[in-house]
Amino acid sequence: MTNTIDSGALQMRASQLIDLALKAGATQADAVVVRGRSRSVSVRLGKVEATESSESDDFSLRVFVDRRVASVSANPGFDLKVLAERAVAMAKASPEDPFASLADPDRLARSYPDLELFDPTDVLTEALTQAALAAEEAALAVPGVTNSSGAGTSAGMGGLVLVTSAGFSGSYMGTRFGRSVSAIAGDGTKMERDYDFDSRLYFADLKDASEIGRTAGEKAVARIGARQMPTQKNVTVVFDPRMARGFAGHIAGAINGASVARKTSFLRDMMDKPILKAGIHVTDDPLVVRGSSSRPFDGEGISGEKLSMIEDGVLRHWFLSTSTARELGLQTNGRGVRGGPAVNPGSTNFAIEPGTVSRADLIRSIGTGFYVTELIGQGVNMITGEYSRGASGFWIENGELAFPVSEVTIASNLKQMFMALTLADDIDRKYGVAAPTLAIEGMTLAGT
């Protein structure tokens, strides 16, 4: 993986593709190149299991013939003229889409900031291998750990080159480095598994491999002797930050404009109404310097800005791209995400803003409840809000984590859960979705 980036040639090729599409009869067009470079190593029990390396520059052309739209994709080396003519022919044969078009020219970014998303550090395969081995070795050294599910390390870069017939041309690149390990503790039918990982834009910011391994091992050992609990109602469930990020993802999904337009969100009729407890704020900010999901412009060439998606518990914004916004009678807020040739709205650096109490004080205030460290299954219905997932973690007694729990199910409805949130102050913003430890009152726990 080279640490030299030159997007100029890709922008020139994309511009040529746009010109050919317009000559072939398109009224509008945009071309995007998604660039990727990656290298990864996985090990298990001291031996390298796999070493992988990949490079790609994937071109996509989207053309509009009035309100008819079509998209084609290709790898480098394709014939520009043939691809452009094929796309226009497909568009002419497509049904009309009343909401399809490029972003309005006056919304396009004329300049955009350097968000420091790229780390030029070139991590060689040997260094990735040594880090993976060190992480696994540290996990196996924890007393009580009996096996390993493996460790992995990775280094990669990716980015976007975008050119539109409306006059936008831009590119950006970002890097990503990762380390992970999964440890097994106990023997026979009493084995338990847990993991730890870290992912950063800058290599120097990664947690030490041995620390990741040790944490994974300690987490696995702590789960030995897990019990089932009797079925009970009105349980206060506390979500560990790892699980709280997933819960935040449910909020992000429910306020995605595409889901609202399709009527597949249980919050589709809740704009400007309370959906969380008063005092809770949820933000989304694409312009965080060195932010995990930052981007200087979106997949349509629009620079977004920080938004208070939910303000004092009240829903204020949907995530919107141009076509989704038009379908809803609104204006895009720069949240368009390229997925191949398609553009759909999505979040950037999304965060449930923290509360004012410490994690320890939050747990202490609960007295008795269930602290969740792992969720199983996909039992979330985003149309109705019904929530039911397998879970494991620790039982809370007298305000302390008392003993491990497994093979239970927690259930409620997301509307009710959103209104029953209490937040700790321990948010970690290094991931694209961030949330502190959070407690939800009134859930049902199904066990023995």
C-alpha cells in the first residue's frame, strides 16, 4: 500500500466521462471514483492464518436525461465513450423519477476544509503481523483464558473523487488503522468469549496491541460462571458504551429521510415533537477534524454543517440527500452518501451527547438492574419500533456489578425506550457513532 496519493488523474478522467455523457445526450451527469487500498493480517494461536492486500479504483457514472436517470459502474481501463453512451441509452429507456437530479449549483461547495483525515504512515505487513501476535499473546497470558478466536490488524486508505456537470470537482482521502482480538475463557460447556478492538484514522493514536489483548482476556474471564435470570418486568437495563453505540444507530436509522419517505420509520410523523426525554441532545457533525466519519463534502458535492438532530428531546432534522429532500418537500442538509452510483442520506459523526453523572454513579443509582455488554440477533422492527434481542452482561445488585448473566432476552418498544433514557458522562468520540453509558427504565427481561 503506497502512501502517495494523486487524485488529479482520476479527476481528469471523471471530467472526460462527464463531457462524453453530455455529448451523448445527457442533460446532467456526475462521475465518482471510490478509491480503496487495504492490507490486513489475521493470526490464531501464534500462527498467521491470512494476509490480504487489495487496491481498487471503482468508477460510477450517473446520467440524467430530463427526469430519467441511469447509472453504470466500471473498473479502470474501460472505454469512456462506450460507457457514457451506454449510460445515456439506459436513462432514455428508464421511467421518469420526479425527484431525480443533481444538487442545485448554488448549494455546491466552492471550497472545503482540510479535516486532517489522512495519515501518510505506511505500516508494513511485518509490523501488522507483530502487532496481531502481541495482542493475542497478551490475551492468552490472562489467567483463566484457555483459547483464542484469533487476532487481526489492518491498515487502509479510502476516498472519493467527485465531478459533476454542475461545476463541482473535488476529492479527499482518509486512512484507517485497526487492531482486534477475541479471547475464550473457561472449559467445556462453561466457555465464554469476549473481545476488544481499536480503530483510528492515525496510526499513532491506536491503543497498544498488548493492552487490547489484555482487555479482551479480562472481559472473557469476567463472564465465567454466567447465570440465567428469571423472567421479570420493569427492569432497568444499562447499555455498556459498546452497546450504546448500536442503540444510537437505531436513532440514526429512524431519522433517516429515506426511511421517512418510504414510510418505514416509526418516527415518520414525529418532526418537531419530543422523541427523547427533555434535556437530551443528539448531534451530527461532518466537519470534525480527524473525526472518524468526517468528510469535507458529501456524495453530491455539498458541504454539510453541524446539526442538532434532536434538541432538548425534540426532533429537528432528518438526514437528507437531494432526491430524498425533494420527495419530502425539503432541502438537502449535505448528508448524501455514495453507495456505488446511488446517493442515499446517512449520518456522519453522530453522537448522543453525554449526561452529567459518572458511569459508576449511574449504576449506583439504579440499585438493581441488568448491565448489558453483548447483544445477539437483529430483533428490531424499525417500522413499529418493537425491540427484542438476546443479551448477556452482568446483574446489578446494591448499585454494583454482582455476577455475569447470559441467555436472556430484553424487550420493549423503541418509542418507550427513547423516552426512558438516562445518560452517563463517559462518551468516547473516536468512532463515527458515539454514545455514553445509558440506562433505560421499564424493560422486560425474559429468562428462565
